Amino acid sequence: MSASPPVGQYAKAPADASRSPCPVVNALANHGYLERSGKKIYVEDLNAAMGQVGMSPLLGSVFAVPTYFEYHDPALAYMRKPVGAWQRAGSLIKNPYSFFDYFGCWKENQFDNKRKYLNLEDLASHGAIEHDISLSRRDFGEKQGNNDPQPDLIAEMLEFSSDGGKTLTIDNLAAFIKARIRRQLKENPGLVYGPPEHQVNCGQIALMMGCFGDGKTIPVEYVKAIFEDERLPVEEGWTKRTWWTMGLLEFFGAVSNLVAKVGVNFDVSETS
């Protein structure tokens, strides 16, 4: 049995590996910053891995820690007992991350020596941190499923570059999202895409632009590495932010900017 490549070195996922809908998370596994099999990922490991792309410890924890709350299928939300304001407030005091408990992907009985774990495929649990109108995955209700990369969507995203394929800008990606929404409203009768999903979608794009680009643009060759190879674009010249990591203020400002640029009017279910 051959030895595993050293941590940091890229290797394609093993044939039986568990992978997620997020190409960056998959890239972290392919570089060994997460278990390369993608199985039995513990919260401290996922949390630490977020720093490998230049996220601050606090911002990284906002995305990593809440995924270990229990998954609740949105389709069964009507069966859940209402949570009172005082109960909610008490939960937040005990665990501030419970504000994001809807990110929860953990499945009951996923314990290893009393420690919770996730398999990366759990991140595809619909309606948690996964959402319709992904940049590179089909919607949950479509036959291709919501977990596997779709080369045609990746190619279409790259075609939105306005400088001949050198970079993608925030405006380019906003236009791509608009086009995706318009098409999916027609092609996917079961589309679920409202303000919460839109915020998460824009948040994921803001992270990509902030961690791999300059906040406004990102080299297309970086995007290809991330989405086509699920690889950190080190060979293309990228280095992670170290002197000034991406924090909460920068992140939420970038999300607000992107939401405004996409300009979705959810009252009439169409883009402006």
C-alpha cells in the first residue's frame, strides 16, 4: 500500500472518497488538510482547514462549527415544535453558533468514540448549507443531483468573463447568478431559492473572491483549478492571505455588495 502524499500536496480523490458540493472543501481534502477519504471529519479539523484558504479563525468557525448541528430536512419543518423567543435566546447564550443551526448537516449516530463526525457528502444535505442555484452543481430536484460538479455549468460561468477569459469580476459572477436564476425558474418546478439561500450563495462567492482574488476580481486560471480540478491554485501563483485574513466585517460587506449587484426581487420571483 503506497504512502499518502504529504499534507499540502495535491492528489486526486480516491475512488471511494466522500466529497461535497463545495469545490474548495473538496480541494482541502485533495491537499490533505482534511482526511483525504473525506470520511470521519471532526469539527476541529474542518475548522482548522478553513484557515488554509486565508479565512480568519472566527469567520472560518462560522462556516465550520454550525455544520455539526443536527440536520433537519426543510421538507419536514412543519413537524418540528415551534421554538419560543426565550428558548432561542437561551440557546444563543449557551452556544452563539446556534444562530446558524440551519447549516446543520450532522446525521444522528455519526459518532466515533463519542465524537461527532461528518462525511463530506453530508454537506450536500438539501436546505442546510447546500442550496439550489449553485455555481457548479445542479439543483437538488434535478436528475444529476446536487453533489457532483457539472462541466457545462463551469464552462458557462467562465464564459461570463468580460476581458477575454483572463479574470472574472463580481459583476461577471452577479450576471451569471442572474442567468442561472432565470433559467432555473423555468427548468426546475421544484426550485427552492429565497432570501436565505441567496445570502448563502452570495456568501460563498464572496469567500471565493476574497480568499482567492482581490475581492473584486479573480484570475480565471484560479477558478479553473478550484472548480475543474478541485485543487488550490498554488501552481498558478496563489498564496493564502496571512498578514490580513478575511474576517467578518470584510465578509459581510462583500456579501451585501454582491446581493445588491445581483438584485433579485423575491416579491415577484424574478431578477430586476
